[in-house]
Amino acid sequence: MATPPQASPSPNPDKSPINAASTISPGASRFTPPNLQPDQIACPSIKNPITLTPENGVKTGSPIPHLSTPPGPPVFTSPVRPAVGPFRTSPATPQPLAFSSGSSLPTSSPPHFSNGSVELQQQVPSAMEESVPAGETPCVLFSFHKVMKHKKLANVPSLGFGVLVSPGRETSTGPQVIQRDPHRCPNCGAYSNLYSNILIGSGQWQCVICRNLNGSEDEYVASSKEELRNFPELSSPLVDFIQTGNKRPSYVPVTDSRTSAPVVLVIDECLDEPHLQHLQSSLHAFVNSVPPTTRIGIILYGRTVSVYEFSMESIASADVIPGGTSPTQETLKGLIYGTGIYLSPMHASKEIAHLIFSSLRPYKLNVPEASRDRCLGTAVEVAMAIIQGPFVDMSRGVVKRPGGNSRIIVCAGGPNTYGPGSVPHSYTHPNYPHREKTAVKWMERLGREAHQHNIVIDVLCAGTCPVRVPVLQPLANSSGGVLVLHDDFGEAFGVNLQRASARAAGSHGLLEIRCSDDILVTQVVGPGEQAHIDTHETFKNDISLCIQMLSVEETQCFSISLENKHDIKSDYVFFQFAIQYSNVYQADIARVITIRLPTVDSVSAYLQSVQDEVAAVIIAKRTLLRAKSYSDAIDMQTTIDERVKDIALKFGSQVPKLKLFQFPKEISLLPELLFHLRRGPLLGSIVGHEDERSVLRNLFLNASFDLSLRMISPRCLMHRDGGTFEELPAYDLAMQSDTAVVLDHGTDVFIWLGAELAADEGRSAAALAACRTLAEELTELRFPAPRIFAFKEGSSQARYFVSRLIPAHKDPPYEQEARFPQLRTLTTEQRTKLKSSFIHFDDPSFCVWIRGLKVVPPEPI
């Protein structure tokens, strides 16, 4: 565990800001000092009808095609379209920070000027002193928009202060791009930015982090402040520098320069016929969706490894390697330097790929699924060797360096039970615990080796056979990939196969976090590990925290917890996040994001600046980090209870003559979000198998704000006649018999049809089509693609839908109406019918739960 250098000792010396990979839970990464936290969520109150907008997903630059052959996702042409105002995108985008005018330097520590002059603070005007743009920075989301000056209040652990950083997230307008080297402070390494004070006569600029005065090689010399606005870094909080120095002297930023990174499919050949048929359909659709310039490789594994080659037209041929041990160097050399072509552009190999997938045959031996020999570890080793070996560009006969990360996608139907990294077929094996521990270490080492070679490994599992998630998870995590479980190899699997290969991934990523001297980073959670000092540039007094990212993708997010080192005396604190990486066009990018937050004395002003949804995600990531097993998850439910009580005690008010505390009205949405977290699939018992819970928790720890928010709190949308949808709180009161409801819970989307609506064939068909269209559009770019379920009221599957809604039907009518105002539109007969439709069970409603904590529930907004 490494601790980031600090100017002063941490108030909690036993805390290390970055959690090691082994500490973060399978799937989060190794860090030492801080923990990452998420963003804010959408208001669960009734919203106006909204337009259909995709969200929570990855942008890849071009739409990802639907599967073109069965079992591709159905494309619905809805007979009903929204007729009212546009759908609000949700989760709601957090409110943008207002970059207020004026620039002030922190005064909590003495300024460090190279010429020793302290008076310059009064003489150096900010370049943007009068007109700082009020803009949105979606890559960085703070849980508070104001910082409490008093250390004791700011560091209350139950509420906490944090920020979510999404290094690879695309912005709607795109960042300002600068094709020159940035100006950096030689003292601390910070970048010049829109809050830097500039001496326009000499071009010197003052660092907002260490307050050193630095030269700009006369670049910032100007006749007026207005001239400085021509420099993007002095006018925008987010800029991208394209490195044009010695590392990339011939770089030309055009699309044609992209050298597509290869994608190698590693496919389980031990499948029964039903699973194989679904897999073949998904693989054929995958081939049709891959861009023509993408190089593809195909490897099958069972007891042996079959490496298919593309040199022979109209023939599916493969070289076979034993799977019982790791391949020798001689074997790999014979493979790589032989005459076979194992990586080929899709435009030259599509026909052969279809032929290979059509030639697959089901498993013939009479052996149970879990007992079949699968040498998954050996197969991945071979795939890595093929990617690393000299691959030939067939069109020109020249070797090119692939842009971004190469990708291995494992299609697994069972556990790794043969060869390196394997476990025994049965859990009852007398040496199983030791074998599993050895296998976990081997898989983690293999994943790290893949990361060193810029290879990301995604593991897509499907079927009914347990895949031993604890063994395979480290392989994906340590390489920067993901592990996803599917019910079968059908629709959702096929979509994820396409999206896994299509999502762009940068490589050689490094995240640098710099804060004003008043702020301490205490924890980081996310897909990375603390960077070794040799991997990044160091400066004389650099106290930044540097994180080596496993990959740079839009779907990822770092949650960073912060604390006050002491009482803050300055009017503002500054944060700078610098992300350095190589993109898919082989350009070295430095993305610099600088944020200034005002400080306040008032508790009310402090609480009013809370972004409830961001705070909920950050709290959830902190909590899930400790929930490594089901018993831990139960303990974390109690932790949520104690957190809500402590917030009410520290920031709320006591009800006169009663031993109850009123939850602060400024953060009224937060407790309901935490109640969803407490009873949902991440901490509750909705998901039955621990493997599935483990995969969800690991996915959540690295997920973007949008997906994290939806995994915590489902979004409920009721279909209305005319094709519009109304957003409602996720309460069971939405289950009205004459309506259809869409419930988006991140990794699962549910479509519920009321019994009265289902009885009308015409209306139910139109409603179902509209709901399916909405579900497809809401999740069009999401990765992993969610499962989409549709069922009728009263069916056995409906219980999965009901369990995710807050059971409010037992609350008094006045509370129901206050928190679910749509009830007021129902007639007395409709309300009676709704009340009689509920089945009694013991789950408490939100109001019952929070009152049980001796806390008065906050009034709904």
C-alpha cells in the first residue's frame, strides 16, 4: 500500500487513499491512498413527459449495429411516438458548476514565488477575472458544489466529500484541442488554466495549486486580458493537449491514421447443442457488425487450443496446441513465425470467419458440463502471443503498431478445469481451496501481463454451468476488462459481444490528481492502481496522487474521497485532474480539467450545494468496497442505517419533545436513494446467487456515474396513451392494472403490463411495442447491455419487478399522495382496485424504515 506524498500528515494516519486490487474487491483495482466515489441521481419525483434519449452508455463514435441475424435484438417500430415535450434524459445530469467570475488565490499557506515577492498576489490579475464561462464538466462531478471551511463539519464521515472522475467520457461539445505542449509549473507539475493569474506584461502565470510564479516563454505576453482569451487553456475548464514533441514528431491527427487494434475471440467448444446454436447466431451477427478494417482472430479451447488461420480461402483450418500446460517458447515461435495468418482484417476474412463458426459442433462425450476439460488459461496465453507477435498488414506487407488497446473476448460456458490456472471439477475435491487460491493468483498474473502489453481481456460467460467467478474475475479486472454473466448465448450476449469489441479503449493511461493545500485525498476506488514513480514525470514539490489506469474507456469512473486537512481560510479551493493516455489514433493526449469551488461557513449553504445523486453514488462505492461476500453485504445494510442516523444527528434538528431527529431538508433525496441501495441487488437479497452478486458489485465499483446511479436506484416510466411516458417514483403504487410500466435498473430492464391492459389485445400490443422501443433507446449504448424482460401482472416473473419497487401500499393515504402525487388522478374505484391488488409481505416502506431509525422522513420535493 503506497501513500501519496502530502504536505502535512493525514488526520487519519491509518487511512491509505488508494486501495490495492486485492482490497477493492474482485474487479476494483489496486490503490493506496484514496477511494473513488460517484455522482448525483435524478429526482425520484414525478417528471414531465420526456423524449427518448439514449444514456448510461458508451459512445463509440458511430452507432453500434444491432445483431443482424438471430438472436439479434428486435428492432421495434413503435406505433406510438411521444407527442408531448421531450423526455428528460436520466439519470439526470448533475447541475453544472458555475465558474463564477473573479479569481482568488488560496491563503491558507504562504505563497511560493521564485523571485520571493509576496506582493505579486495583488498585482497578478486573472486572465479570466471578469468572464469565466459557466460551463458543464461532465467528466468531473462533485458531491458538493461548495466546500465547508470548518474541518470538523467537512469531515463528517457519514456524508463525506468526494468527486467522480470519468477520464474517457466524451463531452457533448467536445473539449478544446491544443496541438502544442502545455505550460506546467516546474515546482508542483500543475498546468496553467483559466484560474491562473497572469502578468500580461511579462507573460508570467501563477500556479493555483502551489502559487509559484512561472514563465511562459513569452507566450502569455499580451496587451490586454482579452487577448489571453484566445488561449483555450485560459478560457475553458477542460482542454485536450495533443503531444507533438519528440514522442510523436510525425503525428497527423486524421482519421485515416488509425490502426485498428485486433480483437481475438477465445471460444469455449464444450457446449451442448442448444447453447451452441445461440452462440453461432451471435458470432455470425458479430462478424457482420465488425468494421472492415478491424483485425480479428479466432481461437477455440477445450482439452486443446485450436488457432484458426485465414490464409486458405473457403477452408476452416486450425493449428492445434496441447492445453495441459502453458505453451513453450518454441511452440509459440513456430506459430507466430510460421506461414499461418492468425490475425486478418475483417474485409479479407469475413467469409472464412462465417465458415469457421458454421463448422462448430456440439460437445459429444457424456460428461456433465462442470466436469468437461476446458483449458481457458492456455487459450488466453496463446491469444496474447498472437497479438504481441509481428502481425502483417495484408494490404501493404508492413508491420504497424495498433492504436489503443488490443482486446481478447473470452466466450465461456463453464469453468477453467484443465491446464494452468485451473480448478478441480468439483467443489468437494479435498484440495479445492488451495487449488482455487493458486488459480486466482495465476489468473491475476496473466491479466497483469496482458495489461503490460496493452491487451484488455473481457470475459463473457453464459449458460447454466457455474464458471467459478472468483477465478475468472481477476483475469478481467487486472487487464482492465470486465466479466459479465448471461443467462444464455442469445440476444444480450450477442449485443455485449458487439459492444465489447466496438468500445474504444486508450492505453498507457495515467491520472494525476492535484488539490489545493487545504484538501487531502483519502481514498480512490476504480479501475487502476497507484503508479510507480518511474512511470510518470516528477517535479520538485509534486504532491499529486498518480494512478495508472488499466484502460481509458467512457464506461469507467474513479471515485475519489476528500477531506479538509484543517480549517480553510481562503475563499476558494482548486482541483486539477490531468489524464494522460494514448488514444486509438496513436496520439498522446493530455486532458486537463481544472475546477474551482467556493468555500462557505454556513451549514445551510453547504447542504444546499449537495448533489444528492452524486453523493449517493460515492457513498455506495465506499460501501460496496467493503462488501466482499454476502455476509459483508448484510453488515453494510446496517452501515447504511447508521449513516442515515448520523447525518440526521449531525446536520438535522431534533423534533421538540420527542427523541426524533428531522432529516435535513436540503438533502431530502439522499435517504431514499440509500434505501434503494440497501434493499436492491447490490446489498439486498434480490439476486439469488453469490456469483451474480459478486459480478454486479465489481461492475458497479468501476462503472460510470450514469450506470452506477441506475444500479442503485431504478427509473420508473409509465406508458401513457398517445405514446408518451411519465416518470414516477419507483414505488409499487405504479403497478396500476390499466397501464404499462418500464423499470430501468441498470443491468436489467423490466416491462410490466397490467392485467386490465393485457386483456385488450390491441392496446397491449401498442403499449408493449412502445415500451420495448423505449427500453432499446434508453440502453442503446450501455455496456454491459442489460437484459430486457417483459411480463404480465400476476405472472411468476413479475416478482422480479415487484421486488425492486419500494412497497408504499401500506403507508397511510396522505403519505402515499405526498410521495406519489399521481395517485390523486385516480378515481375512488381505481384506488380501491389498486389497494386490493397488493399481496401482503413484511418488507418495510421507505417511511417505515426511516422512522425505525428514529428519524423523521424528509418532506418530498
